Amino acid sequence: MSNEQAPPTRLTIDVDIKSGNVTPTNQQLNAGVKEQIIIRVNSDAADELHVHSTPEHSFNIEAKPMQSFQFTVDVPGKVDVELHKLNKTIATIQVQ
């Protein structure tokens, strides 16, 4: 018998913003309710990352590499992750 626990599940999304182009765009992903979601951003421009979820989350992106933002979603449904200044949807996460 072991007391070791499995590491918590989490979803990681790597985002690159360069010269007005965003990768990924319109990615379809899945996550569980209250699952840790991490968005790692490398960007050459400032923007605002907005997560349309319950609760909603907003993060200020700076023009620099290796930024990390974490959140969870409490209510199941489709969650859009968008960049406001570039008006791009990075991903839609189906939370179950």
C-alpha cells in the first residue's frame, strides 16, 4: 500500500503572440470542473487575456516571454479564451 497521490490534473495552453499573429487560434480543448488551467504566454505586445467563464478571469499580458496565468472554472460549459486587443479566440474549452 502506498500513500503517494497522483499529481493533480491540469490543462496547459502555450500561446505565442508575434507581430499580430497568435498561435494557437480557435483550439478546441477539454477540462474538468475546478481543474487547474495554465496559460503560458510569450508575447511581443501588450494585450488582455479574457476567460469567459464562471467566475470570469482577466489577465494583463505584457510584451515579454514566459508569462504564466492560472485559473479554474467552477461551472460546466463552453469557455472562450480571448485576446481583447487582437480580437482573437485562442481556445474554446469544454468544461465538464
